[in-house]
Amino acid sequence: MAEKPASELYGQELYPGLFFKAAVYMHGFATRQFFHDGNKRTAYVCAAVFLELNGFVVDVNDMELYETALLVANGGMTENALANWLETHSRME
């Protein structure tokens, strides 16, 4: 899971762009249920830390974050849609 955002095929990035990579982390951890509890929180933190390390902060209220994480975990949001959501709800530090 940790290497998935950096995946390439024939020298082309499979997940181009910062927000797409963050979405791959969040989507992957939220949908695969690696842990007994806390998967959605872990998914969000992975994406948020990745973005923070790259100069962005996710700026969203708790309820919207909860609803989005639940939607992702239940398969109701694609990685592309999540990337757009993350970009819309992020700002440069």
C-alpha cells in the first residue's frame, strides 16, 4: 500500500499529481480495512500527512470529513473524485 501512489507502468505514473497520490492513500486504507478499528481515521491521516509534507493543509470541518470518509469506505467515491475533493478542500501552507 505504501508504494502504490508511486507506481509506474512503462515509465508513466499511474497516479499523476499530488492530490491523486493522496487520494490513493486515503482510498486504499479506507476501503481495504487493514485494522479492526480506525481505518477511516488512518486513511485520512495518511492523506493529510502526505499533503502536509508537500506543503498543503486539508481545510475541512469534522462533519464533512466524516461524511466523505464514510462515502469512500463504502465505495461511493472513486480515487479520481476523492482527488478532486482533496484539492478543493486543501490550501497551501
